Amino acid sequence: MKVYVARQPIFDQQLRVCGYELLYRRSENNIFENVDDSLATADVIHNAYLVFNFRELTEGTRAFINFPQTLIEGEVPSLLPRQSLVVEVLEHVEPTEKVLQSLRSLRRQGYTIALDDFVFEEKYRPLIGLADIIKIDYQATPVDQQQKLIDALGHRVEFLAEKIETPAEYEIAKRLGYKMFQGYFFSRPIVVHGAEVHPLRHTLIEMLKELDRPEPSFRRISSQIERSVDLSYKMLRTVNTVYQKGRHTIQSIEQAVARIGLDELKRWSYLMLLREMQTSESKELIKQSVIRGKMMELIAEDTLTDVLPFDAFITGIFSSLDVILDEAMQTLIAELPVAPPVKAALLGEQNGLRKLLEDVIAYEQLTIPLHNTDSDWSQYYVEAIRWSRSLDESIE
């Protein structure tokens, strides 16, 4: 039986990920359909805690999970670890005495309570008294009403703005006093243009050009890495933690280059180039791009014969490059030594890579029908998250 998983990041005021909302996904269509809330939540809990590695799904942060009336009254959240869970009380939960009693019990046990899609009505006042977080739909609630709520309650609860879609809305939400943010804007950060010279970026591009030669010089590549203390450190750390895994320690760049091999050295160089472009605003999008690239590679490896796995990986990691740097994709990839099919896919031309990219993005956004796929893509998604996390640990 296939199982599915989806997540959406939640950010604090410093644009650090402080949690992920875990979302219900049906097996046939990756969009939310009208199903019983209790069944949807039970499915999310089962998949997140029992099928997948929960810590990897949330990357060590907290999971925001929706709970309907019946599951709150049954104190089902108390079956889950309180340190890593935010109990989201769905907007249509009635504040019955049984609900209030269960929420009091959960608070006494140390659980964090959030009110989802909150709109103030007098009957919800008892729920406010038990909440740690109030989530407000920024698009559906007039700004003056949001401000009144934050002014009245912001001293005792944290407010989370949902459905932030533009930089302007994010700035307004910050000024209103929101502490956390969630929405489409955080997948499309805006980066200021500039003509600043990036020596490390130049070094990496030169390395990739060398690697693209018919007979690349490993000595020249080693020399290029050695000129950067940062690259040297990351190369030695990556090789010793990811490739050696505790075996004989590699201490020189030449040894490291020889050990990692041509294909993996290309992969590492492309990843370092992507990471070098990172800002606080683009950090999560870059992480998403790395996960997307690895997921595409795994799918191509297992199920496709007309797509090279490495090309799929490069297409995925650079698929949001225009958004990260706020420049035209055509300009950006002109200087990158990537294979012609990759370049074509990134420019929107239809080929096997482009189709795979569009399908994976649709999967991320819960809009792709999966009845015509041969395997469970959630396995690839979770494996890509796991791989990305191990990579973070090796280069940070």
C-alpha cells in the first residue's frame, strides 16, 4: 500500500525554519479532498511517526498537525512526543467543556496549542486562554482586524501569519507584530540585484569548466580548491564524513579529489556553487532545490531510461536559480557548464528532464495525480530529505 507525505515550512522573524506543518495527502490525487478530518489526521500521524523518520521529516524542529474535535476530546495528541509537536486546533472545533478539559490536560503535560485559521468570536474566548500560538489567514482577514487581535493578545500568545504571498505582505506582517510566517512568499525569496564580485563563485565555475574538459586535470582542480580556505575545509570535511565514514582520514586536497572521483566532484562543486549563493532569505529555497534535485535523480535512476540521473540532479538543484538570484535563467546558465538537455529543461523547453521537473514540482505542490506513476514518490522524497540533511551536517 502506498503512503504519502507533504510538509510546509514555518519561519520565525529571522527567517529560520522553526517547524513544518505536516499535511494530509490522498493516495490518488495529491490535493486535499473532502475526507473526514479525523481520518486525515490519523493518516498524517501514521505516516509521519510510523512509516517515515519523523525527525528527518521535521529536520529536528516541531511538527504542526491539525486535530479535529473528536481527536482532541479523546486526547489523542498525548500519544505523541510533546517536545516535537504543535497541536493545531482546527477552526471549526467547538469549545465544548470536553474540548476545554482535554486542552487543559495537554497544556499541563507541556504540549504547545495553536488555534488554526482563527477568526475572533466571543464563544472562542476560552480557547484563546489555552492557546500558545494563534494562526491567522492573512488573505482572509482585514489588516485592521489582525492588528486589533495582536494588540489585544500579543503579550501572551505568539501570532503566526498564514498565506503570506508577497514581500510587501511579509513586511506588513512583521510590522503588525507576527512572530512566525508561512506561505508562498517563502518559496520565492527576492534577492537584491548587485554587481558584487564573488571570488568563491568564480573559483567554482572555473573548477566546473575544468571538470567539463574531455581530460580534466585533477592537479589543477586541487590547486583551485587549495586557494580557498573555505573550499578546502568543506572538501576535507565532506570526504571524511560522507565518503570515508570513519575509515582512514584523508588529510590532503589531492587525496580528497582522487577519493571522491570525477562524477561526485562535479556534484559537490555544483552544490557548493548553489550554497555560495545562499542568503537568509533564500536558505529554505536552496534546501528545497537540493531536495528536489536528489529526488529527481532517484526517480530517474529507478524508473526512467531516457533521462540521465546526474542530469536530473543538476536540473533540480538549479531549477529555482532565477528566483534565488532574481535574474533571467538564460543569463545565469550561460556561464554554467551544464549538459545541453539540462540547459534546455531549465529554459523551459520540453524534454524528458523538463517533464520530470514539472512532475516533481507538481508533487511538491500537491497537484499531480499519481495514478499513472510506477512507484511511490514519497520514498524518493524522504530519501532526498535524508540525503540533504547528511550533506548539511558535512559542510556546515
